[in-house]
Amino acid sequence: MAHRWKNDLTRNDATPPWAILNRRQILAGGAGAAALAATPLAAQEELVPNALDDIRSYCNFYEFGYDKADPARYAGSMVTTPWTITVDGLVDNPGDYALDDLIGGLTVEERIYRFRCVEAWSMVIPWNGIELADILNRVGVQPAARYVAFETVVQPEVMPGVQRRVLDFPYVEGLRLDEAMHPLTIMATGIWGEPLANQNGAPIRLVVPWKYGFKSIKSVVRISLVEEQPPATWNLTNPGEYGFYSNVNPTVNHPRWSQASERRIGGGLFAGRIDTLMFNGYPEVAGLYEGMDLREYF
């Protein structure tokens, strides 16, 4: 069972060196919402979430185009209801699940996370979502499973980027099983308490806050438990620039730019460039990579 941290903090209580993970626990079918939890995280700045308009208007979703405004411009036509997720591979209960059947009754929480793009820009996003571990435990992970593979929906008729074929679609990603089961890893269904917009990965997407953003695959339609390391789209496209692990590491530059700092999108107190934190400011995941050469898992 995933460890859960409890307190009564709200967004307004953020004080360095603690960065809030304000977790509003909503029990499906229950009458009340219990305020939960902050995880202590090393931080250089107080986590001030971006405005919803920032998050919805500036993002990558290459199925809809390659300009930051393209996803908001074109994604409205994507069909997200009904939504089915195929769960297969090394699981006890494989099948094609309606979204509500897969996540219904599980705990939805608010997580205020840093989001760091490999392009060296960043945001702070208040996600609403479910720990991926809870979903995996529901379907039953078999002992031979070592990785979790994910696949994004493809709707070519409404996705102009798919028609251009700059990347191979469907977009695919993967995590090691221990990364997937870590309590910071969530499947997000909302932002700022509102359902995900299509351009942000509606109706459900992965969020792994210590990794570069392209690992947090959007609009997931397949989750597979597998024994071997699964393919990942950017790693396949250019393995010299995009590794499978892709943990945020300010000491390892992208071949074409520095990763030592980032440009914070949006206005406010912390606008402009700030130093990038190791593991994006989530040092509690460092134990997952003990004994690995940090230079090898960019």
C-alpha cells in the first residue's frame, strides 16, 4: 500500500524549504473531502502554480502540431467520450476497461508539482489524479513484470501532426516498475480541479514529476505490464538526445543546450530563469537509481 503523508496545509502555506504537495483526498462515493498531505521536498522557490490559461495555451502535443499553440488550436476535436483503456501483459485482470471502471472508487488527490520540459522551460501545475500504483494494484501485477508501457490514442482525422509523420505514432512511453509504483507517480485527470483539457492529455495522462515532460505521456489508451524495457518514442527517434530514463539532471546537458537552468512560463514572483534542481526537486526518488551512473540515464 502506498505511503500517504498527512497534514492540513493549503496552497497558501507554502514556505521554503518545504514545497507543498497539497493533497485534497476525495473518496469516491464518500460524503466529505479530507484535506491531506504535504511531502517534504527540497526547493529553491515556493511552488506558485501557473494559471490555467498558461497550462492550456502553452504545451506540446505533437499529434496536433509542433507550435506551442497548436494543441489548443486543434485538440478540441479529439473524441474523449467514451474512453477505453486496454490493460494487458503480465497482469491478473487484463481487459478493455471503460475509464470509470478502471479508476472508479480510487482516491483522487491534488498534487502541486514542478513540470520541467526537456526544452528548458517549466511550470508549476496543480494536478488532480490517482497514484498509478493504485491502478496497477487493482489490475494485479504479476511477479515477472519489470516495466510498464503506455500508448497514446491516435485519431488521424483530427490530428494534423499525425498526418505529417515527423514522429512514429502512436506515441509510446515506459517506466521501470519501481518508478511506476512510486507514490509521486500519478495518472492525472484534472488541473486546478477541472477536467483535463484535450491539449493537456484528456481524459487521463501520466505524470512523473522528476522526469522531463515528454515521459508524462498524454491521452493514454493502453497500459501494458512487460518483462523487457519497452520502446519510448523520443528515445527511438533520437537515442543520442533522449534517453529512456530522462530524469531531470542539471549537470547533464542536452547535446544542443544547457539543462542547468530553466525558463519559468507565466508571470508572478518567480518568472524568468531559475536554476534547475536535480530530479526536478524530488530527491526522494534518488534511491531508485542507486549505483547507476547519472550521466547514463539522461
